[in-house]
Amino acid sequence: MESQGAQPQRVNGKLPVKPGTYLQVTAPRHGPATLRPAVAALLPNAPIKARQPSRTAAVAAGAASAPQVAGTGNLPAGFGRQVTWTGEDDFAMVAILNTADDLGLCVSGVRDGDTYEHVAVSGHASFSTDTKNNGIAGLIGVIGVGADAAAGYFGVPEVKPFLDAATKYAQQQFPESGVPSKRRDGYGEDGSHNKARAEGGVIVCGPQAQGILYSADADHQSFWIKPDGTRDDNHLPKHIHTGDAFYLQRGMGPRQLSGTGDLFLCAWDWNFPDNAGFYEVHFILKRGNRDTNTPVG
């Protein structure tokens, strides 16, 4: 049996994380976590206006459902390093990934058949730059809750101060390098849209993976995205099976998730200490079956 602070090691390009143990795994680096209200639970109630149903619904539903995040007390209000997805409502979410942290961020309580919908990703990061930002946790939060979560949730005026505070924290704690090298956007592309295979961009690891998946050095290119670097299921590295994980892509459609348990978001790389910068990901998690009695992880 693992000790309370035991931390698994990477095995064949994967950091195994047993369902429900993410906070235990990250505690030695990021400290013990406590529960706190997510952004949606901190928003003030607002009157419903017919011309903005999705925005006002986000505020009202968010306050009523009171989702929580787990993290340390120094993080901006409404954000933590793990979100537990309970109940039958969809979650509109924001994740800010420190690309120098290989432990990523976590959503627990995902069920088989739930759906990940990509909204947007912003930010750039360098993958060959000295950095002092290793070991700092990123941020994840819920900004809207409802049975019809939509991209409009991210435009709610009441949400902006919370997002601004989170972005300011990221800029201070894990900024992009002043002399960037191997600069990639959230889709793993450089300024000329050349596709990086070994590093850069965001990988989403579903419950079926039961852990976080990584690239490898130049001596192990089978762990890289297959040529030409297109980030679809046909070009997955050999150690990643279809249904385990996917990369963020431009114009990507909804992705159905396989397995029950934890979902992880992480920068795609293998050597994290020389990374600098962050990615801000906006996405929606939708329940695949609102009447299911399947236990959550």
C-alpha cells in the first residue's frame, strides 16, 4: 500500500495516477489542498434578461450549484489545482497550465461517455529556456454551471475580474521567457504554423489513461507525435491508445471521454524544467447521461 506522500514515477511515457489520488500525488510538490468555492459559486445572483439567457443563467446556476476547487490558500479566489465534478450539470471551465509543471491539472468525477468541448486556448510557451518556475501549480476553476453550458459563459461580465486575477497570477508566477526559444502556442505550433511533434501545446488525458502521458527525448521518437505532427488520432505516439488522450486542435469538435475517474490537462513535453510560459484553456464538460447512477471517481 502506498504511503500518504508516495509519488509514482513515469513508466514508458506515463505517470500513473490512481483514480482519486491526484491531490495525494501532488501534495509533496504543491502542498496540502483545501476545498474552496469555485468562481461560479462566488458570482453574485443576477436578474434573468431575455436578451442574454445564457449569460444570466450562468451566473444564477453557478451560485446555486456551489462547485468547489481544491488548492492552497495563496491561489486566486475561485481557483485550485483540482475540480471535483459532481451532479448532473455541465461545467464551463478555465484551466491555466504552467508549462514547467509536469503534474498538470485535474478534474475528478468524470463518467464514461461524458464529453469534452473545446472553446479556446491562448498563450505561448517556450520549450528550451532556463526557468525558475518549476514546481508551481497551475490554476483550474469552474466559471459556469448548467444543463446547457455554452461558450457564452466565458463572456459573463461578472466572471472577468476572476479571470483577470488568475491571468495576473500566472504572469507573475510563470511568465513567458524574455528570450523565448522553441516557442509554441496551445496547439503545438510555432509562429509559422509548423507542427511540433515532441513538445508544445496541450494534451488532455481521459479517465481511461489513468495518468498523465508524456513525450520523450530524441533517442525515443516513437513517443513523439507521428509525422507530419498533425494532432489527431491517426498520428498518436505508439504509447497512447485511441480513447486514452487527445491533443487540442484548431476547429476540433466534441470529444467523448472513455472511462470513469480523473481527467488531466498538461503541457505536451517530457523535459519540463526548461519550459517557460503558460496556456489558458477554456472548455466545457458535458454529462453524457444525466440519469446515470454510475459512481464517480
